Amino acid sequence: MLQAIGLTSARHRGLPPAVDDLTFEAGSGCVTALLGAPGSGKTAALRLMLELDAGRGITYFRGRALHRVAHPAREVGVLLGDVPGHPVRTARGQLRMLCAAAGVPASRADELLDTVGLAGLGDQRIASLSHGMDRRLALACALLGDPHALILDEPTEGLAAREADWLHGVLRSHAARGGVVLYTTSDPKEAARSAGHVVSIDGGRLVADQDVADFARTRLRPRVAVRTPHAARLAAVVSREARAARRSVEVVTEASGSRLSVYGSTCAEIGDTAFRHGLPVHQLADEIGEVGDTRPVADRAAPGGVTPETSTDTTGTDGAGGQGAGADEAGARRAGAASAPRPAGCADGPELPPPIKRRPARGPLRPVRYELRRLFGVRTTTLIMAVALVASAGISLLLARDGRTPLPNVLAAWPSLLPLPPAALCAGLLGALSSGDEFRYPALAAGRGTVPRRLGLLLAKLAVSAGVALLLALLVVLASAMSLRLVYGGDLIRIPPNAMSLAVSWSGLTVGCAWAGLLAAGVFRVTAAGVAAVLAVPVLMVPLVQWMPKAPTARSMSGLPARLRDLAWLRWPHETDRWALAAMRVVAHPVGTALTLSLSVLICAYLFTSLRGRVRW
């Protein structure tokens, strides 16, 4: 069962709240429709229930608030719009990436593609899917964790009738298995056809809380729509004949003054009456209409649209009285929800509902697997790596042609004209995309529009970006060596005596650029900021380091690894001294010093902007 108690949104600039003290229930095994006109507060109510917006109130999912559920994806599935995925990612790739985030096996993606009828479109890009197919994919994302409750905002908006019927069939099947289904709609007829329970709201306040049978009886009735230039005369005649025949007929004059809605009669009877009295009729049609005002009973005035000749019997049974019965039932349900047993730790009897805090999104349960699927789920990564390899091979051939460039620079494809080699630039671009795409396509926090700032996700991104940078650095060296061997022969390639130091320098440069791009894009929430941070290292930071005044005498750090070994509690092999010394030489280089300073500043900025509160894994 789902219980929403006292939902009230925050006021903005003195305006009334979009949701005002809304209380209702959505039972298990039943489809519940949240009905209201556009702007009535339906979406705002869902966002309060999901703790996406600040306000007051509380929502219990099987007796627990959402922030106390260990795995929300396994408790509630959400559909709040289109799929916020990368447009070039495939439907299957999107689901498999979210499987890693939800902690479910990747095979679940294929099962859901078959469930929602996309088994043959799994390799289609998200951008190429039609609106109906995109809505099916969004429903598959909501069902990914096999949740108990489904919350959907206007799921059939813009869909054809056939697609809408299919979607409602899936929702009914989920409810038949004991699940909770709550969806919003502005169409009363759709609510009557597809829901078992209807909650009507207007202006953010509860209007009626009814079973679908009561809703159809009191809010949806057959009527005859009449358009005539003599609406007042025809209304008086119809009402007078109905009283004479002791029939229950209600005549409602609409605001235009030329249209009538007649309840309790037929087109033939209205046509005969108009013909007998010589009244022209321009339109005469049977309709199913929504009856009554949608405002709360406490704020409703006398229905001015009803003519004085309206039958009192009809008014007492199906008109305002029917609406009042729905409101009375709404009040009873609301009181029952408010007095329902609450879990331990919840204060009883507060006049104001508890505040709703806009909590940070949860991170993926399997962050490394998620990051790998996110990175290699689009062709951009492969394309960037291919460009780096081709550009490096071509530049290395040009550098080796004159024979004056040192071999390490030739293998790294780093001419003096470029601020960074292509491998480092591409590694920085991949790192920037790692964070920038999370903000541009927020698959992990679609309702919040931001990437979850979790320590586990950050470490996973750092590890994966470092691994990709090292792989790219190795492939570039191998591609350059193979190109030189093919064009100029094998005599040009010789292993230098300081190969260890060069390998550490080359690895540190590519990994450092990848991390700089990742952290900068995470701080400024845009990919371009990450690329700018990578380019700022050789363009700004290196000249700044070289400009810094140097001391007239310098002390040597030779022997530092041995002194650290003596100071440390653990003993490491003597071979480690060579690696430590090589790393120190890399940091002492102007580029290494500039990169180290840049990473230090970016890490501090990331921690300050992202982890200002309690550090969460």
C-alpha cells in the first residue's frame, strides 16, 4: 500500500502552494488514477512523494518512507517523462547500464525488452525511437528493479489509442500481481476506463476519492449536447415537460449561452420537444460528460450554470449531491489515512506534517560496472581512441623523418608545437565526458537533473578513466612503434636506458589529464570545462611554474626512498625505490608539477562543491 499524508509544497514568492494538504491512499492490487486538469498539482504531488522537491508531508511505501528504503529501485519504479539517455546509446545498452546501477543482472534488460515489445528494437538508438517506443523504453526502465509500486506521470500523453490500451494493460497486469500502480491523467474517461480507484484534485487540494464505479456514476453521465440560438427557451420547455411527466431531467446552460447539456433525456425526446415548440436546433448529439465543479466543496458556490428550471430530483441524486457524496467519501478516506498506524519513530498528532527534504540521489550499486557500460555503451569512446591512434601514428612518422626529435617524443607523438600529445588530449576528453555526460543525460537522477555525488561513483570514475588512459597510452606507443618499423625499418627503435622513468612519466601524463578533465567537468557540470582544464595545464600552469623564482641553491632529495623505508612500519622491496624515484622525477618536471598542482586544486574544489555535507558512499 502507498499512503500519502499531508503533502504540501513549498511556497514560492508569495504564491499559493501547488499542493495543499493532500492525503490519499493507493492500495495494492489496484490501479489508482490521480485525476486533475493541467496545472492542478498532479506532477508536483508525485515529486513530493518521491522526495524530489522540498515541502511538507510524508509518503509511506509499505510502511516506510522512501529515504529509509535500502534499495529504492526495488520498491518503486518511476516514469516522469522521456528516457534521459544518451541519444546514440541503444535501448539495450541503456537498460544494461541501468541494470548495473540497480544491482540486477544484465540479463534483466533482455527480459524487459521482450516484456515491453522492444525485443526487435534493442539495437536501435534512443534518438531514433518513436514517441510510443520511447515510452515503452521508459516503462522498461521503471520495471528494471521489479518494484512493488509504479508511479507514472501522464504515461499515455501523446500516445495513440492502441499504444495507450497496451500500456494500461501492462499496468493492470502489474496490479494483478499485487503491486501498487499510481498514474496521473487529465482525462476523466481514461480514468474511468483503466483505473479501479480515482483520486480527483484541483488547485493542489483533494476533491474526491472514489472507487471507479462511484466516480463513473457521480462524475461521468450520459448527456445530450444541444446547440440552439434559443437556449433559454428550450431549457425552460424541457424542464417544464420533465416536471409534468415526473421525470428526473437536469438542464445545464453553459457559459456561451447557446449550448445546453441535458442529463436524463435522449436526442429523440429533445428533438421532438424543440420541433413542437418551433425552436431551431443546430446540434444534437449524445455525449459522455464530466459532471459538476472540480473545486473543493468548502470553496464551491451554488452552480450558476444550472437553470432555475432544473429538476430538484435530478439535482439531489446525480448533480451536486453526487459530487458531495464523493467529497464526503474523500474526507472519510483522508481521515482514515491520517489516522492509519504509523511506523515506529514517527511522532503522533503533529498539526503540521513533517518536512520533506530534497535528498541527494542514490549512487549505482555496482559503480565500476556502471561506469564501464556508460563509457563503452556509445561509439564516442571508440571514435576518440581511434582518432588518437591515427593522429599519433601520423605525427610520429613526421617527427622521425628529420631525425632530430628524441625517440621518446617520437613514440609519444609530441612535437614541440603542440601543448600536449594527442593521447593526453584524448584521455582528458574522455575524462571530461565521463562527468559531463552525467549532467547532460542524467540517467541516474532523472527527476533531479544532477549526477549523484557519491564517493563510490567518484572512485569508480577515477579508476575507469585511469585504466582507459593507460590503455590509450600503451596503444599509442605500440601504434607509433609499428608505424616506424613499417616505414623506416627496425633500426630506429631502441630501448633507452631510462625506460622506467619514461614509462612512469608517460603514464602519469595521460592519467593526470584524464583526471583533470573528469574533476573539472564534475565541478563545473559541463564537458567543455573539463577540456579547458586539460589545456590549461601546459598553457597556463607550466609557464607559471617556470616563472616561479628558484632558490640560488638547491638541495638534493637523493636517498629519500630509503629514508621512507626506514620510517615506514611496513617493509617494501628495494625494487620499489626505483619506481618511487621515477615518480619523484616526474613530479619535479615542470609539466608534472603543473599537473600535480592542477589536480590538487580540482580535488579540493570537487570535495568542497560535492561533499560539503556528510560523505556518502
